[in-house]
Amino acid sequence: SAVISQKPSRDICQRGTSLTIQCQVDSQVTMMFWYRQQPGQSLTLIATANQGSEATYESGFVIDKFPISRPNLTFSTLTVSNMSPEDSSIYLCSVGHYYNEQFFGPGTRLTVL
Amino acid sequence: QKEVEQNSGPLSVPEGAIASLNCTYSDRGSQSFFWYRQYSGKSPELIMFIYSNGDKEDGRFTAQLNKASQYVSLLIRDSQPSDSATYLCASARGNQFYFGTGTSLTVIP
């Protein structure tokens, strides 16, 4: 399994601002994923981040709101832009290889006031 | 129809009993299946994966896959209070990965 770290672990932000979440893996991985999980709810995939190409966004998520970078095979960032209280959630990155298991980072707990 | 469906529970079992968690999937082309455990406030943790029809055992955990019925299950033997968590079922096909909504399990001492 991979060791995955996320920064920050939590943050409290003001409405209208942006937050960039970093995800670092200790080994090269093919695929990185960004999820959102609201309290008591299941995981919602935001996008798949592939190195060297544009991220693939799921229905309901757009690049202007959630820009993603994937500069190499061990690192990715997710930015939550122009935040509103509805963006308050836990944001999780995960890593995996083609049709194999995913491993999750510890998550970033975001509160927007 | 969701790709992966689970009974949300909650499921309660007494300590020492067998907990049975079930999952169905809609894509017959799914290649691999996973069970994750998620404690409250923590991220999901992989506990089992299975690719082939039949049973796969790992300690107190047994994953069962029936591709004809599109059914995956997880059995937890000798359930412990520390097994109380939400269990997520997932399927994968190529680079598509689908999670169920999870089943909440409570093991009563």
C-alpha cells in the first residue's frame, strides 16, 4: 500500500475565498482521485487526476470551481474556489492503479463560514 | 440505478457473532471488488479485495463473489466491538471505480 499525506488536515475559511489542498504519495502511482464526503454521507468522486493530462471531472463538478493539478506521479492539488458554506466537507485524495484497489489519504476537513 | 448498491443498515450484531454485509453491482464487466472499513471521522481503509468467483479469506474476514448473480458479500466472524464502523463496497472496471453508500455496522458487547 502507499503512504499518502494531505495538507492541510483541516481549515476554516471565509466565504468567497479559495483553498488549495495538497496530496503527496510516497511512490509513483498511475491514478489519483479526489473525493468529497459530507458528514454521514458516502463518497462522491469529484475528478480523476492523471499525470500529463487534464483532470476528468464527474457530473456536477467543473474545472472552474475545482481546478486540479497533477504535475508528476506522486503529487496532486485540488483547489476549492470561491467557497460557500455548501463546500464544507471532508476532501479526500486517493491513489490507485488501473482497476486495482485505491488507498486513501487522511482527508482535509474544510469548514466555510 | 446505482452502479453499486448496499443496504445502509444500521446492522447490529452481538459480540462474537457473524456479521454479513451484502452488495450488488450493475456492471457485468466489473473486474474487481473491494471492501473498505471507515471509522467515524477517519478515511476509508481497504480490508479485502476479490477478483474471482468464490470465497477469499483473510483472518476473520471472508469476501464472497458471485459474478452470475452480481453479488459481493463480506462476512466478519467473531465480531468485535472494534469492528463497529461503516463498510463500503466498491467495484472497478478499467479506470472506473464505483463506491456503494456504505453499511453501518454496530457490534454490541
